[in-house]
Amino acid sequence: MSADIINLRQVRKRKARRDRQEHAAENRTRFGRTKAEREVESARSDKALRDIEGHRREKPRDPAAPNGGTPDSDASDDTAS
């Protein structure tokens, strides 16, 4: 009649691993979204941005353009005098 020898280090590691897995499972249910859900959300966001940009009356100003990129400024107007 001998008792089984138990390695306490292995028992502690098993318990820690189990605790980490439980914590990860809780986080997945709380914060996680599937890849498909993330892709759908990204596609919807991109489409909404394209739709909004498509309804602009004027194009956005380009700060690198001469005269601040105003839509009515042309270089040909300066030489037409």
C-alpha cells in the first residue's frame, strides 16, 4: 500500500494553465468577434465613407496646391489679362 507520488510543481502548472484557459474563454465571449464580423463591419464603414464622399458638392481643398487649392483658382487666369 503505497500512495501515488505527486509532483506539486506539475500540479501548480496544470492549475495555472486551466485558470488561464478559463480566463481566455471569458474574454473571448465578452470581447471577441469573429473574423467575418470584423470584415463585415469594415466593409460597411468603407461603403459609408465612400457614399458620404460621393455626395460632396466640392472636392476637398489640397493644401499643397497653389493658392491653397481653392476650386475656382486656375493658373490660366493669371496670364489671361
